[in-house]
Amino acid sequence: MCLILFALGRHRDYPLVVIANRDEYYARPSRAAHWWDDAPVFAGRDLQAGGTWLGVDRRGRFAAVTNVREPGGMTPGERSRGELPRDFLAGEREPRAYLAEISARGSEYSGFNLLVGDRAALWFYSNRGGEPIAVEPGVYGISNGAFDEDWPKLASARSELATLLAGSPGEDALLEILTDHRTAPDHALPSTGVPLDVERLLSSRFIRSPDYGTRACSVLLFDNKGEVRFSEHNFVDATHAGEVVRERILPE
């Protein structure tokens, strides 16, 4: 997952709105969002390591993770980052307690940003700096840098989401934010240790290349009655759309 935009406490009907893109190599096997057989979780699944990048549980709790892009390249961790949202959603721990546990062993993973919580409260932790924090109401974004860091695609998408929330956000309009193909000008690009042509490619919200790109666009609306509307558009490769998944998770 490489771009998460979310609004907490910023819409009268939807106390939490989340839109997100998962970027990954097309060859990495995965399954679109579904109810898992081995846990009360609705999420996509990485079939290589068994974890997920974003999902919800039957209680309406939410979790998502992105990696952190670092100069010098990624040092493989002992454990898969996909287990972080998976274990939160499949378990019983409260967000603050769960992140406290993860922060004590954060060195076991490559760099990550982790967001967990529900429509009432969200918590964030990165093993690349700081303690777990409670997210205040507002409109935010997480990509592959620091929390709400003003990378061009994040800043512009965050602004568009805030504007959309002034009205009645629909799935199509929210999806349009995620599928923007524009790249940032070179002078505005972050410096994350990758070659300039790669930095340029990764600066668009929706990424397309022969072997790597946006694999899924997700829209989640958490309403005041406890219902979650989850929609996900999957992509097979740079030119072919795949499965579209829609699910309503009703309060238990």
C-alpha cells in the first residue's frame, strides 16, 4: 500500500472516510478483498506472505500499512509487514495497546507506517520515528514517507478529499482522486534514494509501468450507524482492470 488518504471527524454522515491505493509488483500473487476463512476479516490478501495491506473486521475496526522508502534501499525485515494489519483485525487488543506492543519489536520489520482504529479514533505508529500517536480529527495522508508528509501526490490528493467532503462524497468521485495519473514536476519530487526516473514514476497517485503499479484502489465509508461501505477496484497490470468488489459490513 503506497497511498492512504483519510478524514476523521470531518463529515456529518461519515465520521471516517478512507481512500487508498495499493502499489505492488504485478507478479506478486494476491487475492482481492474477501471474507477470510481463518479470521473475521474483510481484506485483500497477499498470497505470498499471508498478510494484508488494508482491511476491516466485523466490528468495523480498520487497519492499513504502507512501507517506508529509504535512501540506500530496503533492508529485508525478519517479519512481513502485512501481518501488522492482519493481526490487529484478527485480534482483540485495543489500538493503543496493540501499537505499544508493535513498537517494542518494530526492529523486526522493514520500515512501515501503520494506521489502526475505528470510526471514533485512529492511532498511528511508524518504526522509523516516534511513539504511537492518537490521530486528531482532520484530513490526512500517508504515503511512503513520514506521517502526512507533503509529497506532491499526497498534498494534492488531501486537498481534493477535503474539498469533496464539503458535500456528499460518492464512490466515483472518491475513486477519481485515486486514479489520477499525473506525475509531479522534477523540482517538487522528494528525494528517497531511488533514481530520478523512478522517483518521477512513483510521484503519480495511480502508478503504471510494465512490471509495477497500482494493483487496487479502495474506498471505505464508515457511517454514524456503524455500517462500513467497502469498495475495491483491482488491476491486473498497467492496462487491464480486474475484479471490482463491493461489500457492506453491518454492525454486529
